[in-house]
Amino acid sequence: MNEGCEGGWPHFNVFLGENGYFVGEDCAPYKGSTKDDKCSNYAKCDPVARVKESYLVGGGWGATTEKKMMKEILRNGPINGDF
């Protein structure tokens, strides 16, 4: 619900994961567009994951490097980003 394929804001993914939860593909399949979609369409979906804590790699916007991202992946697993 944050512009998805029309740009999207990946930092909202972790905000939603920390303050709510993620649901599975079986209940909320990928559509490629969120136009005319509503959160209420997924209110009955079972939670499958939450984000305990998130932070910016490098400490802030524009402060990261490929090396910092590689270290983060090695130490803590997947990262969320855009281009």
C-alpha cells in the first residue's frame, strides 16, 4: 500500500513489519499493482512473520556502501533496499 511497482518505499515494509505483521502469499498473492486495493482485504490473513528491529545500514540515508551491505547480509541476513 505504498506505491508498490509505481516507485514504492521499501522502508515502509519494515515499518509495517515492526508495527504489524506480514501475511503469506496464499492469503495475499502478489498482484503487481495496489491500485484500488485496501488493507481490509487482508484483515483475515494469518500473520506469518514480524520484524523485531530495523535500522539503516550505514546509519542513515546515503551513508551506506556495497561493502557495508555485504557485511550486513553476512551478519544478519536479508536487507531491504531499492534503486
